Amino acid sequence: YLGSLAMKMKYSDLEEPRMKDFIEVAGASNPFFEILAYSTGFLLALLNAAGLSAIIFTIHPVIFVFVFGIVAIQIFIDKKRRNFQFFFKRTMARLLRKQKYLYDLAYNTKFAKETRINGLEGLITNKMDGFYENELIPSDIENSKKVLKFQSVSETASIIQQAVIYVYLGYSVIFGGMLLGDFSMYMTSIERFTDYISGLVGN
């Protein structure tokens, strides 16, 4: 399908770097299987989250609101991360095209003879080294730092949630007569609920 669309475009448009970036990004996905997988994941997460929310609500309505609030914070952070990675992916498309071009010069037989006859091995190697050092690696580092910041905020929210729930349920076991089996069930339900809600929004 992507090929048939490209065939209908003007050649001058296909030669534009921006359009090549779009094609690079589009060619890296499989829409049918992605839609199928995400739709199935969405329905499963919805059913499981609905069942677990009923269990959590029996602990105390305030606990349910608290857990949902923490999950909302994590969802917001995850949305910011996804938006960043979406735009980063478009930036990487240009770099990946350049990397592919340099790789072709290095080992594609179409260029091998001319490269060796003219003694261009050093020139190509230097260009590849410069590309990695000045463009690709800095972009990867920038992406990793940003993603790490998002993850650290999300993990902090998760730790706060677990600490509050442990204190509340522990108090209920010691002073409220809650059984250890119920303690374990509630803790597992809250952890799974968080995962399913995040998966629901993500899908």
C-alpha cells in the first residue's frame, strides 16, 4: 500500500528529505497487526480494570480515589513521554536514512569497486565515525535522558502509592482485624489495576 501511494506522487516530492523521512517512518510499521493487537489489549485491560476496581472499592472509597489519582498522574507522564518519542522518531528517521546511506557506501557491492579504486575507504570511515560521534550518539543520549526523567517521576508516584497502601492495609491487619489473605489480595489487585489502567490508556 505504501508503495502504491508513493507511485502516485510526483518525483520531485519523493526527492524532498522531509518526505523521505515520512516514508521511512511509515515503512517501519505494520498497521493491521498493530490495530488488532492494540484493540485486543484495550478490551482485555478494560474488563480486568472494571473487575479489579470493584475489589479495591470494598477497601475504602478514599483508597480507590487515591489509587486512581496516582494512576492518572502516571498516565499523564506516560502521555508526555509518548509525545516526546513520537517527535524523536521523526528526527531519527533522518538519521537512520543517513546511516543507511553510509552503510551502503561501505559494503554495498554497487559502490565497492569505485570506493577501492579511488582509495575512499578512509574518507567513508571518517564520515561514519563523525556521524556516530556528532549526530547519532548525541541523539540517543538525549532520548535516554528524557525517557529516564519521565520514568523517574512515574516510579516515584508508584513508590508513594505502594507506601500509602502498605501503611493503610498494615494498620487494618494489626488494628482492624483484616486477614493476611485479604491483605495479599488487595495489594495484588491494586498493582494489577494500575497496570491494566495504564495499558488501557496506552492501547
